[in-house]
Amino acid sequence: MNERISRLMDGEIDASELDVVCSALKGDDALLTWTCYHTIGDALRGESAVTRSVRAAVSTQLATEPTVLAPRVPNVSRAASWAWAAAASIAAVAVVGWTAYSLIDATPAGFAKAGEAGTMRAAQIRPLTVPADYLLAHQEYAPANALQSVGPYMRDFAASSPLRPAVAE
Amino acid sequence: MQRAFRRSPIVTGRLAPAVFLLALVATGAHAMDAATWLMRASQAARQLDYVGTIVYQIGPRVESSRITHLYDGGREFAKLVNLDGPAREVVRSEGEVRCYYPDAKLVRVEPATFRNVFPSLSAEQQQSLTRYYEFRVLGEDRVGGRPVQVVVFEPKDGLRYGHRFWSDGSTGLLLKARVLNERGDGVEQFAFSDLTINARIDPSMVAPSWPVVPPDWQVLETASADVVARDTGWVVTRVPPGFAKIMEGFRKLRGRRDRIAHLVFSDGLVSVSVFIEPIVAASTPAGFLQKGGLNVYSVRQDDHLITVMGETPGATVRQIAHSVSHR
């Protein structure tokens, strides 16, 4: 199920699986995984404000009505963009680990899930270093880039931490 | 009915040349329009002096940057400074682009980057532009306080994204651009919120804020000699129609022991890169990634990792990735 939730966040889930995952998200376990993944994503994107609100929401709402939490999480950005921003590295993995454990403190019930999520994400992030490094090589040849002078580099800026991973590498 | 049916071949036969000629003329005119439009915009981007603020949107993110551009005696200088988040800048001077990341204490030096391909669009590329995109002039609008002409490249198949461009009425400079996905939703956009064209740009305005790299910073350099154009031995069979190979070679990337095969395909408007590298680490999973109008798909093939990256829908890069093989 964790893998399905991950794919749901990445927008890669098949329509046929959607119902199953959404039903599962009504349960505590899946919901925690979902929240945990988003917290990790927020941290990697440097959007800690969102993270805090999620954590606060987890603390307060989990006790009362956990099932309504997931659909109401505000401003959750698409997972794919943070995966890019993470661009894999020891640094990113460290962030994953740190965030996962912060969440654990907030919600003891999510301990196992959070740990799992951290490991899983770290493993998935690793190949994405490659695109981060390939991006500059690719954009040399993107014709539409000729329409803007240094415009293509805005993509580089838009990733929240595109450089540290390259250093760590 | 029967008579009409019998007669139709004659009619078709008579009209065919005229219809064919008309179609040819129409295609030719459009090809000229699309190519002329692209060349004008790319020339304006290179040869004008301008300073302005660019608002860039990718997915849910919105970021602003300040751009200063100077064309001096055939040489191009530009400086891009981001206004949100950690201060970073990109400085383009003769033959190189330097990216400064003070937050990471790092400078990245790239050789003469993206080729200005539009001034030299081949006849084939012009043909594929009009064959696989519907180029239309949508009319007039206003961007950054300036009157603009709006044009659109609408894909004729599901293998490409749509592109809408707003160009300055008097100079042709691109003032706004939007990438539209399969559902017609904008996935990536940039727009000038203010702009001064033909501004007086002093060379100091396009100089880096760090003329000397601080001693504790790291400098990452890519030498142009690191790219060698040659036959890589890799073939890609399922490239969408209209995409032609524009580059093939090996490149050396930082932190990689092995050279990486790099093939680039373009339909005249966008390009798709295919990277092939030997897998070193045992746990190199494949994956899919979307970043605005850019999609990336990685797949393992025996002891190689194939990564396809391009300004096309995810299904397109995926299809291409699964059609790579070694001769």
C-alpha cells in the first residue's frame, strides 16, 4: 500500500487502483503514511510552513476525526516536483531521515510507517540525481530555450536545492 | 448516387492537382510563418538590450527573477538574479555560463550553452513544425504593460505539448510563454511583469556579484572537450514522427567514472535527450519524474540505465525509453 500511496502522490497511479487507495486512506495507517510522505516532501522543498500546519493538523485532528484529514491538507504540492528538488544525495537522505523522525515524535503511532517511508523515499530518490545533472546537458539542445536568453536556468532556480546534492555527490 | 459515385474519380482527378497545390501553398505559408516567428523571437532575445522582472511558474511554485541582457558588438551578456529564496545568480558572458550559489558556496561553470537553433532551422525542421503542430496567430494582448502578439503551436497528436507564446509587438521579444499539457492546462509558464527594451545597460550591470570566487567556494567546471560527438552504438526505434536526431555523442559528467552516451532528438520546437550510462550501484531503481513541462523517465536495461528527458508528455519519454537498444 505504501508504494501505491507513493505513486498516487507522484501522479503515476492507474485509474483502476485509485478507488482502492482512496478507500485505504480512510484508515489510520495509510493516512499516516500519506501525511508522512507529504511532510518529507515539504521538508525537501523547504516548505516548512506547510509541514508545520500538517503536523499541527495531525496532532489535533488525529484524535477526533482522522478520516477527514487527508482530503483537507491544504496546499500540498505535487510530489513529483519535490522529488526533483530533492535530487538525491546523502544530504537529501539525511533530510528524509530527520523529517521522518520529527514526525515520529509528533505521532507515536506513525513510528513504523515513518521509518519505512524514509527508507523507501531515500531509495527512490537516488536515481533522480541523474536527471538533475542531466538537465543542464539537455537544455543546451532544447530549441525553445533559444527564445530566452538565460531563461532556462529558471528551472534550476525553481528547484529548491538543486546544488547541494551535486556537491555531496 | 450511382452516377455521382461513378463521376467522382473524374472530379477528383481534375481537382486533385489544384487541391494539392493549395495544400502545398498553405503548408508553405504556415511553415514560413512559424519559422519566421521563431527566428524573430530568438534573434530578439539575443540581440536586444533589456532589463526586466520575470515571473516563473512551475507546477504550484511561483518565483521571480531579475534579468539584464546586453548585446555588445556581436557579443551577448546576461545576468539572471532570483528574487525569492536563497540569492543565486546566473551570468552569461562570452562562451560560458556561470551559476553562483552562495548558499551552497558553489559556482558552476558551463561552456557556451544552448545553441541558438532557430536562426538555422533546416527545411525538414520547418516541415515537421507545421506537420505536427498547428501554428496559429491568436491576436493581440498585453504583457508587462506592452502590446503583444499571441501565437500558439497546437500539437496534432498526443505526443507533444502545446506552446503558447506572447511576443513583443515591435521587437518580437518573447514576453510570456506557457506550456500546455494534454488537457490544455498550463504546466509551466514564464512572463515579464515589467520590462524595458533598448535600455541603457552598463557592462557592470551584467557582471557577477562575485568577480573573484571566494576561496572557500567550490568551482564545478564542465569543459566543452568533455562532449565528443560520435556514433554511440545505441539506437532508438520509437521516436515520435517528426523528431530527428540532432546530436549523438559521449559526454563526461561530474562524479561519473564512465562516459555517458547522449542522443538528442528534436521536432523543431522541443527536444528529447536520451542518456545511457552503465549501472554502477546495484540499487539503481527506475522512475518517472515531471517538472513543469519537462518529463523524465528512467529505466534499467540489463547493466545500463536509460534516462529520457524532454519537453514532451510523460508517455512520450516513456515510449522512447523503452525503445532504446544497443546495436
